[in-house]
Amino acid sequence: MDRVKKMANELLERYPDKFTSDFNENKETIKNFAIVRSKELRNKIAGYITKNVNRNLAQQNASLSYSEENTESREETAE
């Protein structure tokens, strides 16, 4: 695993509630919680974190809509 993914995953494990789906906010958060000497490396880490957060949000939304559809279909069947 390369260092971008390793650092990003470590930051996400330690501070899962600090990162959002906004790239610029994640860059600032990384400044507060990690020492990254390179601007390019910080941006890559922030991008990877943003991608993961957005993916997790999409999965949560998909599972919510799926469970709502199942609930509606069960209610229609019961009637």
C-alpha cells in the first residue's frame, strides 16, 4: 500500500468524524492532525479521504433507499 493510502486510512481511523465530503475542509483538517511537508502529498491524501467519505455516503444513501423500498413493498403486501 502506498503512503497516500496508508496515511489517509490511518487518519480516517483515528479521526473519522473530523473529515467531510469537502476537499478544502479536509486539507485544513490534515494540517491540524498530521505533519505533511509536501503540499502535493497533502492534497493527494485529502483527495483520497474525500473520495472515501463520498463513497461511504453513497453506500449509506443506497442502503437507506433500499430499506425504504422494502418497507413500502411490505406495507403494500400487507394491505
